[in-house]
Amino acid sequence: METLSLKVSARETLRKKVRSLRRSGLVPLNLYGLGMPSRALQCDTPTVTTAVGQVGHHLPLVLEMPEDGATELGLVGESHMDPITILLLHVYFQLIIVS
């Protein structure tokens, strides 16, 4: 099975101001891993919803960051959904370190 990829960008909107981010059709993401600071990212809602639905919590996902040309391999660590609208609110990715 081939690994899915997701194009993400860096996020400047932080904390309680992410509501405006969601209104504009973007989902806040975080990438964290051992020995690195957490990275705040964002991606459009339909793309993230489809990708998370396909890989679940058990398959890796390639996160492509076009600003710096970096690619990271990660697992969906946790995802938060609105219980009424069933929309994806936030996704945490755990970094997989490949040696």
C-alpha cells in the first residue's frame, strides 16, 4: 500500500484565535515528536478529513511542507471532531523518526 501525502503550511494563528482559521476553511494541525518542539501547521478541511479518514490512526502519512521543502512522516495521534456538526476541529500528528 502506498503512503498518502498531505500538503500543509506553517500556521501563525495560535490559541483561541483558531476559530477564524476554521471559518476560513482550514484545520489547525500540530506535529510533535521526541527531541523537537511542536510545530503549528494548517491545511484545508476537505483534504485533511479525507486523508485522516483513509489512514486512520494506524497508517503513516507524509506531511509535505512546501515553504521549506521538508517532508515528515507521521501518524495521526489524536483528532478532535465537533459532536454536533461532525467537522474536524484539530489533528495532532506524531512524528515517525526514520533512521
